[in-house]
Amino acid sequence: MKIHVWFPHPLRTPPIRNLVDHYLRLATRYLAIELHEQPYRNRKGQIPAGLLDRLSASRNILLTEHGLTVPSTWFRDLLAATDNTRPLHFLVGDAFGFPDELARRATDRISLTPLTLPHELALLLLVEQLWRWIAMARNHPYHK
């Protein structure tokens, strides 16, 4: 299985960039995870065609304040229930949310916390939870 994490622009905060890279380094020792930092809309306000193509026939999970608030074990259960032949995509929204066409491609909508977070912090929480999920699956002591 390959996991894709989508973020709507390059990370701008160096301490968050360092922590995101740290957790991705840990997680990618065991599972293929790719971080994509690209806009969800082009200058004309349209979704890049390549993005929509990549999301077809995949499980697409939007991180949104309006999603189901999930515990860490939700990620573990997701791994166990996911078809290993389909990519898994996590999309972090920006201050404007998601374009409608992109939101329609979602198979799940989750919230990492009931708190409103800056989207860079939401990305950091997501990649930490991905590492925690992998650690749980491999009985690594990190998650304890």
C-alpha cells in the first residue's frame, strides 16, 4: 500500500517542516508515504487534472473540522481494513476548505481534534498519527 498526503502549499514554518520530515522519516522505514505540497486550485480556480486522476479509484480521506473526530486506534483499524492494492490519500484542507469537486471524491472525512488548528499543525498531527499507527502495527514501543 502507498499512502499519499496532500497539502495545499509548501510548508512555510521551519520547526513544523523539521517535525513533519522527522515523522515521515520514521514512518517511511516501514511504509511508502509520499508528501505532496501543491495547490488544490490553479490560477483559474480549477483543480489540476492530474490531482483528480490520482484520486480516482482510491480511498480519499479529507481532514476537516467537520469530519468525524477519530482516536489514534482509528488509524490502526484503517490499516487493517484497507485494500493493499489501492492507494490511500489524506488531504489537508487550507483556510478555505476544499474545492467542491475535490470534496466529492472523499470516501471519509475526519477531524483530528475538535479544536480549530492551523493547517500546518494539522499536517504535523497527521504525520505523527501515521507514524503512531505504523508503530502500533509493528509493536514498536513509540505508541505506549
